[in-house]
Amino acid sequence: MAEIVLKTLAHTYSANPQSAKDYAIRHMEHVWHQGGAYALLGPSGCGKSTLLNIISGLLAPTEGDVLFDGQRVNELPPEERNIAQVFQFPVIYDTMTVFDNLAFPLRNMNTPEYRVKPKVLEVADILELTPLLSRKAKNLTADEKQKVSMGRGLVRDDVTAILFDEPLTVIDPQLKWKLRRKLKEIHERFNITMIYVTHDQLEASTFADKIAVMYEGQVVQFGTPRELFETPAHTFVGYFIGSPGMNFFELRYDQAQNTAYFGDQSLPLSNAYLATLKKAESDNLKLGIRPEFIEVHSSHEPDTIAVQKENLQDLGTYAILTFSLNQQTFKARLPEDHPDLGDTVYIRFPDDKLSLYVDEYRVEVDHE
Ligand code: ADP
Ligand code: MG
């Protein structure tokens, strides 16, 4: 069992890196605690596979250290790290039977046969591979092959962590859901650290207790699904998580008038916001609000802003209102029983539901 610490980690594939853009991992400090069920979530190309390969030892980082329980393991080859890795596409031996494929990681470590068999049977049972044990792997379907591949990651008792790199990509949706639940069960049963890479927010939040959101080679937030939803630490998290994502708009703060503007529209912000804006040391100021948190009224109310309704899409249990303000499109998510809306609607951004971003990072506003 291990705690995995990444210390001042950076990685570039370029022989001659010129700027931050040339780094697949840009300066990372991160701790994966022993026994956690984690997801590493981010768009394609943000560095997820690079990071997993550095943890497992397939790749040596350009800078920084990887520590397992406080011990630096940079020089340890993958087979000595006691980490199992499951890849996007199945890694199995076609000519071997399913049983022998599952037994391989154990036999490779000279595990006595009397201990191999019960373990293989246990894992086969969990993954519902028992009827296939005597079949040659080459005759399996893509789904079955990937289950065998996952099983190979699960047979060893001595692993400190299992890294899954988008393992369900080739699996059909129905089975995907089932396998994800199985992984969660296995996690609860064996208390192994699991890091599950995905670009799918739903997959991340159904598997993980805590999600690391990665963007351009950095972990921009590490939090529970709820924290990512309620207080996105970076504008990317707000945009990437949620359906639809968070609305953002640029702010201009006028010092002389102590007023914040969005275009020509002055915004009714509280003194706490204004005080925070006054202290900001950048002009890159944004407000963000989740579609769920925009208040929508059919007639004028205090502190509301009149906007033009562009579209109202009824999606059964909720509706999505699209409106424009200062030539920018916003989305609001309304409950099923929302009031009838005319062409002009009156919206309010509740103070405590807004997030303020300075240089793309969230700044805490003291609401008193
Ligand atoms: P992800 O798994 O999140 O899709 P990767 O870690 O595969 O991202 O890639 C991160 C960045 O590093 C991308 O810009 C990718 O093109 C680049 N990259 C990945 N592998 C290599 C490689 N072997 N050689 C050069 N560049 C690579
Ligand atoms: Mg990848």
C-alpha cells in the first residue's frame, strides 16, 4: 500500500523545449493518498497518459520526483514498483487461454501454483469470465479481451495501486456501467489506491471520491464532484464540468466609480465583491455562474436585469433557457415547473452563487 507523491514534476517530449507549451506536464505537485478512488479527468492531449506512465515507471520524468511512501522511485523499473496498469486497448496474449492470461502476472513473480488458481478464479468470478477460462484469448470479443486485460491488473495482491487509462473506451455502454460498478466494488473490497483516467465527467464522478481535473499539463483542481460543481477553482473546471457548463463573463472594474461593468451593463454587486475587485492585480477578471443558479423571473424584480429570450428548450425534467446579454449567450437551467416566459425575461445573478476569477483562478470573496 502506498501514498503516491509527485514532487515538482515536469515532463517534455521535446529535446529542446522553448516554453510551457512544449511541456506535456507543467510543474505538478500532487498527492494521491493510500486507498483512494481517484479519477484523473481532462480533455484529450492534456497529459493524462503521460502522468500515468510516469507513475508506473514506463516514462522517466524530465524534472521532479515520484515518491511511494516517502521513497523516491524514479530509478525503479515498472516491474519493481508494484503498480498495475490497464491500458485503453487490451494487452493480452492471444495464443494463451483466458486462465493463463490471468495467471501470467502471478506466475511471472514465481507465485506457487496452489496460490495462482484460487486468485485467478476469484478475479474471473468478479469479472464474469469464469465460463471463458479455457478459451484461447484470440477468439474473444473486444469487450471480453478488455475484461481479461483488466483482470490481469487485478490478480496481484501485492500491488500498491492500479492505474486505469481510459479502460472502457472499447466497451459497449451497457457493460461500461456494469464494469465501472465492479471496479468500485473491488476498490471497496481490497482498499487499493486506484487512479482512473477518463475524459468523461460522468464516468469520473460515478467512480471516484475525488477527481483531479487536468488542463494543459496541470492539475487545476483536486476535489469531490460536489466541489468541482459548486466552486470550480479554475475557469476550465467550470466550463468542463456540468451540463451545460458554467457561464463566464468578463468584468471591467471602474476604480473611480467603484462599479463593475459587463460591457455597458453595470452589475449590482455587493460591497464584498467590489472590495475584492479593488484589490485584484490583474485586468483579467471574470465572473462565473452555473446555469442552475441563475434566477429567472417573468417580470421585473429588484436587482434583476432585463434580457432577451433566445430559446427555451424543454428537456422533460428541466428546461434550458438561452438568453443574450451584452451580445453574449448565456444558459440558465430551469426546473420543470418554471413560470411562463415572454420575449423579455428578468434574470438575477445571486451574489453567493457567483464565482470571481482573476487570471482564470477562483478568488474567495468574503460574504461576511
Ligand atoms: P492524454 O492522455 O491526456 O490524451 P497525453 O499524455 O497522451 O495526453 O499527451 C500529452 C501531450 O504530449 C500531447 O500534446 C501529446 O501530443 C504529447 N505526446 C504524448 N506522447 C508523446 C510522444 N511519445 N512523443 C511526443 N509527444 C507526445
Ligand atoms: Mg491518453
